[in-house]
Amino acid sequence: MKKKIQASIIIRTKNEEHWIESCLTKIFNQKKISFEVILVDNNSTDKTVAKAKKFDVKVIKISKYFPGKAINIGASKANGKYIVCLSAHCIPENDLWLANLIKNLDLKNIAAVYGKQKPLPYSSSFDKRDLYNLFGDDRRIQKKDTFFHNANSAIKRDIWIKYKFDEKTPHIEDRIWSNKILKKNYKIIYEPKASV
């Protein structure tokens, strides 16, 4: 009997050969959660797809890229109860990243969760400052604050079916979506223990 998939992890890529193996290695070391990985690739011209195919991933190729459209395409092929979005250059910090990210989704009226993003040791001082300011150490439940980030996030699949991402905006598709969700009286959680 086939194991039921809890999470479908969607990774959007474009020439991410430098990061993709590290990202996928950390993903496939996750504990406690059954998952599948769907790579939505935007015409990479490097070795991103070849490196990704070393792992058990489903690859979907797209040509006209918009961030929300890429997520929607990946989610439409997903089998999991939860849709997880992870940027290819975001490397999960430990083997409980996924469990920590989705554990809050069973709470009442919670539509989505996003996790912490940390800078690399060699990140610029500006990037370090921005990430420390945006992603603190305190978990919070957002009822009005529309900040949400698809570089490291999870949403309930049944919510996504009703409220898909905008497919025409070139950026901030996550904040446009969260604004819509909060107006429907759902809540969003920031979970710092789900760190990349």
C-alpha cells in the first residue's frame, strides 16, 4: 500500500546548480513527515535539473515564469495535504525543519505558516541586517499583518484550492495572497523553528 503523503514540497528553480544539491540533501534528511518534491524549473541553462534528478523528484518545466504561476502549476500536481514552498537557495537548517513548518497547520483558522530565513556567513551586511529585522526569534500569529514569504512556507492544500496565487504579478505574490487570506478571517503563523 502506498504511503500517504503529508507534504508536497515545491521548489522553483532557475539556474540553481550551486544550491540545488545542498537543498535537496537537507530535504531528503527530514524526519517524521512523509513528503514528495516537485521541482518547477524555469528553463535552467546550467546543471540544475541534472543535479536535481539524482534525487527522487518530479520535474516540471515552464517557460513564461511568474512566481505565483509556478507555485500553482506545482501545487496542481501535488498529492500532499500541505503545499510547501521552498526556494532552491534556502537550505533547511536541520532535520526537523519540515515538521516544525507544518505542525501549526492543524490549528483552527490557520491557513499558512512561514519560517525563518538566516543569512550565510558571507552574506552582505545589508542582507544580514534585513534578514535579522524581518525574521526574528519570536513565534507570532498574524491576524492583520500581511507579511508572508514563499521562500520558506507551507499552506493547507484545501485553502490553496479555493485561493490560488496571482499568476500575473512579477513579485510579492505571497503578500498579495496573504492579504486576501486575512480578509477571509484566516490567520498566518510565523514559526522561527522552521529555519533555513
